Amino acid sequence: VFPRRTKALAPRAMPRGGIFSTGGQAGFAPDDELLASIALLGSRICSYLIAVAQGRTGDAPQFEVGLIKRIPWPMTSDGARSLAPIAARAWSMKRSLDSSNETSQAFVVPAVLQVAGATLRSRAAAWSTHLSSVRDELASIQVSIESIAFDLYGIEGLDRLSIVQNFGASGG
């Protein structure tokens, strides 16, 4: 599923049997390509291609099923094998962070109870350090996803640099 209007395309997995509507549109991929497809669609180059297809490179392109369906799909088995494990790692890390969010379905316990420490202050500091570490790793994973996505589309050099500098962040 993905929202219609955001700064960048931000696809998410939907549980099997879930219901979607025109407000939260959906796409489908084979089970063995699902995580790789979500990673590729969440890349900066896919958001860029969709925005350019609409003649919009500003803040709010509209992500419609028809436009997404028409973008070139360069996924190969090698691309899926490269993207799937890092996408799974990113999902796992984001879910672990959600385990401390009381409004998330993944909630387990508050953040300060997920880390060691003798005092509330030391636990808060430990969580802050953990959060910083997770965010750094997620940023590194996103760089890897972007690199693979640009390679799959054959975008190199100045073209790649121009998209990165002028289009903004990916959906991640």
C-alpha cells in the first residue's frame, strides 16, 4: 500500500487478506520479490520517475496506481537478491523501534525498559545511544538501496548526482 500524495513514494507491506481503498492504494508483487519491490519503489529514483512523468518535481507529486504501473521496472533476480536482505534488515530495525511506540501494533514495552541502566537517566541515555545507532544504520541501508536502484536503472555520473541533489530524500 502507499499514500496518494507525499513528498516521496513510501510503499509499505500490507498483511495478506488486507483491504485497501482508493485512499490507500495498493500494488502487488510475488512473495519472493515483495521486500525488494518495496525497497526499489521507496528509492529516490522511482519517486523521481513518477514525478517527472507527471511534469512535477516539486514538493507533492501525486502517486497514482496508473503512473506507478507505467514506470520502467528493472527488477532482476540479482537485483531482488541484493535488495531483499537489506530491506528485511531495515524493516526489522524500524519494527524494533516501533516496539517502544505505544501507538504502534508492534509495541512491547517503553523504550527505557528495553535498555539496561541503573537509573532512569542512564536508561534514557542508553536508549538515545541505541536510537542514534539504529538511525545511522538505517541511513546506511538507504544509501545502499539508492545505489542498487540507480544501478538497476542504469543511472550514473552527473545524472545520478543531479537527481540526488535536486530531488530530495527518498521515502524510506
